[in-house]
Amino acid sequence: MIRREQMCNAAVILLLLAIPLWAHSADAPFVITLATKVTILALAGVGLNIALGIGGLVSLGHAVFFGIGGYATGILASHAQTYEPLLQAPFVIEGTNQMPIIWLVAVVFSALAALVIGALSLRTSGVYFIMITLAFGQMFYYFAISWSAYGGEDGLSIWVRNEFPGANTLVPLHFFLICFAILCAVLWFAARLARAPFGLALAAARQNQDRVEAVGITPYRLRLVAFVVSGAITGLAGALFADLNRFVSPSMLSWHTSGEIMIFVIIGGVGRLFGPVVGAAIFILLEHFLGGISEYWQIYLGGFLLVIVLYARGGVIGALAGREVAHD
Amino acid sequence: MTDPNHSVSPVLEVRGVSKSFGALHASRDISLDLRAGEIHALIGPNGAGKSTLIKQITGELRPDRGSVLLNGEPIDHLSRMARAQRGLGRTFQISALAMDFTVLQNAVLGALVARGGVFRFFSNVMRDRDLVARASEALDRVGLADVAQMRTADISHGQRRQLEVAIALTQRPKLFLMDEPMAGLGAGGSQSMTVFLASLRQEAPILLVEHDMDAVFALADRISVLVYGQIIATGTQEEIRNSVEVQRAYLGEEDAL
Ligand SMILES: Nc1ncnc2c1ncn2[C@@H]1O[C@H](COP(=O)(O)OP(=O)(O)OP(=O)(O)O)[C@@H](O)[C@H]1O
Ligand SMILES: [Mg+2]
């Protein structure tokens, strides 16, 4: 039996693919850029959703991972541009403009950051957890501002978009398809994870910590692993985001970014597989259309968020597809 | 199954455990043991410190003094999780369940940890035959097979009590610590639970905290009476009924016997 949520999801993903394909033939590269932005932000949200949706971890520090991904792209690319090695001694590390290598670096470093931040902040819970993740976010933000070697406050420009074997990333549709393929792969992974033993235990720890401890699982371990996986995915999104804009700046690390990712996950549906995709699409559409009307378009975003939080706890996906069907 | 006379040490032993919350002495030098094959009932008025004692056995609370031994080995240094893995299966006085899960999922959670393999990221846990079979069997035994696919938030209070017991069963523990499993079950429910627990003692001994005296007298091989954090008597049903101290302190006023 195909459930309503699965039909919703299929419609969303097909639409996300169809619009840029159409825009490509209609020669509307700007639309493709918008769709790419949705795709990348959705990916960042899928990352957050693993911590927030399944694990119940309200992290206001996910901009750290997004930013680390972004700076991985920026730093590696800038060294490739200038032919100056990143490191001379004890061994030489060159920059690169190869996306797969950049992604790997982005994932590894954001995972490491998540491991450290998670290991410290997950000892607390509730509002303290939120505050500690926020504090880490601020630390990284101000560090980036003061890091003059890589542009400091002004950020870093990437002159030419990085390369992917077999594709011409300067063609907007090619770059979109690369991002789209990654999003699909990560969605598949997130869906498996939610149904896996790990997902069950993590969701149980969110609902009743006493229960998981009584059967012999340490919630801390579950949450730390979830936080690392979550951070790594958001970091990968950050790497793509930098390549989309050909620019990285400390604003990627600011707590506004954390807040925005959380806002669109909530709008789309916390804990719903496609919640971040729908949320990111709504966010970008509002920004695009309302942003043209008023500089203060986020007023409307706030109103939208309020309605969702008050009347549709499952977000837009929840309103369309009904209550979540638990594991089957 | 196990002959109590052959076992060198009791399955569980509590030795001189004391615990204070500020000025309140919730446990005063408590010693008791649980032998293979028995049901040992722990009774006492509200606030006597029964749940507090259970928590010190499971590791949720650290005693100020005293020691807890499992099969003769001290487990004081072990975390709550490690003790659960060593075979302490407990049920909560107030149900602690994942309310968004189905009944079956709650049971699978227990079976999962007992079997191992929590950190698996790709396999579908509800398609794991071994786990689901183990969980279903436990649900079956407590009479929840019919509601296995229902959301835990939607089943009755009494059914949640039964689910607590079922989860403990999936762990296949060495002993059960049950904190008022009959509470809120209703007459029919407590009767079938009584019959079930009577058969369960063959698998693993039970330390049973219970207010339902019919159940206690139907089940208990031994009874300990806890009043104001202190064990005032331990013995067979006969001994407890005849204890002057118990009558004075606890049973007399209620005319429960
Ligand atoms: N964490 C705590 N902090 C302070 N006091 C506590 C704490 N836990 C329990 N108490 C107190 O310790 C005493 C014993 O409580 P406990 O829950 O063990 O009683 P009980 O015998 O299980 O009672 P009941 O039959 O009502 O379940 C009570 O007076 C209770 O208020
Ligand atoms: Mg109690």
C-alpha cells in the first residue's frame, strides 16, 4: 500500500527535479539557481532533522557545520587558485578544486566538530543544551571573522566553481543535478536510519529516557552518534552552498543561519523525512517573492511559522499527509 | 529449575543500604535478598521507601552506604545501563514507555538491547524476524498480542502496565524488580497478572513491590515489610501475619488480615 506521505514525498521530489529541467530548456538559469538553493538548504535541513526530529536535540549550533563545510570549499579552492600549498611542513598539502575531495574534507571536519561540540553539550539537556550549542556557534563565528588569512569579515571568493569529474559545473543544470543526486542519496540514508535499530533507539530516547536506560542503552552515546551524523550532513550542504554562491563568509556561521535551518525544518515538518525539503522550498519561495516586495519579508515568515507551530505540529507534511506512521 | 538449596549465594543481595534526602531517611540500613525461584514481596505504606530501594538496586540512585550484589558480586560501581545488561529487568511504578511507538515497537526496543546490535544504521528493525518474534512472544505472554500494532498512547492504562512487564520479559533478565505491576489493573487484570507472575518465578525470581494484598498473599514466598525506610520484618507469610511488630506498625490499623 502506498501511503499519503509517500505520495506527497514523490510529488515533492519530482517537482524539484522537473522545475530545473524545464527551466533549462526555457533558458531560465535563475530558476535553476533557486532550485539548487532549495536542494542544498534541504540537505542541511535533513542533517539537522536527524538530531532534531528523531533525537529531539534542539541544536542552535548547526551553522557551525554548515560554515565548516563552506570554509572547506573556500579554503581548498583558494589555495588551488593561487597554487600556494595549504601546508608546507611537515608534509605538503595542496589546495584542490575537485568537489569529491572537498566534500570529503567538509564531511570529516564537520563530523569532528560535531563530535567535540556534541561530546560537551550533550552532557546537558533542555535549554542548557540549546545555549551551549549557541555558544559554540558564536565562538566559530567570531573566529572566522578574526581569521584574516581567509578574508576575515569580508569572506572568501571562489573565482571559478569547483569541478566534478564528467560534468561541467558551470552549467547551472549540471551543478543542480549533482546537488540533487546528493540530496536523494542522503534522503535514502536518512530513511534507512530512521527505521534501523539505531533510529528506533534514538527515537525512544527522545520519548522516554528512563525507558532506554532501564533496558540498558546509554542515551548519550545514541545522541552523540546522531549529532555527528547530523553535523556531517549539514557540513556537506555547506560545502555545496559555498560552491553555489562562489563565496563564503562568516555569515554562514552566524546563529541566524542555525535559526533559519531550524525554522524551515519546523515549517516542513520536524521528524518527517521530506519536511526539510518542503520547508526549504517554502523558505526560498517566500524569500524570493516576498523579498521583492519588502525588505522585511521575514515578518511574513514569522507569521507562517507561528501558524505552523500553533496549528500544524507536523508541519506542512503533517498537514498534508496526516500523523506519522510509525515503523512498519 | 533451580534448587534454592544448591545456590551458594542469593541472586540478589542488598547489604546495609542507607539513603537520605536531606533530613529524610528514605532507606535505613536495609538488608534483604532474593533467592532463585522465589517471589519476595516488599510491602509498606505510601512513602515507606520501596521505590527508592528499587532505584538503588537498579543504579538510578546511589546509596549513601551499603552494597548491592548480583550473584554474589558487588555491582555498586556499575551504571544503570550496565546493570540492566547484567540481567536486572525492572518495571516502573509510573509507566515509562515510548508513547509514539506502537506496543510492538516498545517490546522490540527491549529485545534489541538484550540481543545487541543497537548501532546498526541500515537494516529495518521491524523486519528483524528474531527481534519481532522475541517481542511478540513477550506481548503474547502478558496478553497484549491483540494490541501489538496500536500506538502506545492509545492503549489503556492497564495495558501499559502489562507492556512494562512485557518489555522486562524481552530482556530475559536474571531477576525482575517490579514496582506495583498491579496498580490500576482492575480486579480481572490483577488476577490474570497474578497467575502470570506465579509462573514467571520459574524463569527468574521477582522482587515484587505491591499494595494489592490479595496478590501479595497469593504470590509471595517471602515478605519484607518496610516502614519509614526500615525493614521491620522479613519472613514467610505465616511469620509476617503473626509478627506483633508488623501488626502494630502496619497491618493492624488497616485490619487487612
Ligand atoms: N528524589 C527524591 N528527593 C527527595 N525525596 C524523595 C525523592 N524520592 C523519594 N523521596 C521521598 O522518599 C520517601 C520514599 O519515597 P518512595 O517513592 O520510595 O516511597 P514508596 O514506598 O515507593 O511509596 P509509594 O507506595 O507511594 O510508591 C518519600 O517521602 C518521598 O517523598
Ligand atoms: Mg513507590
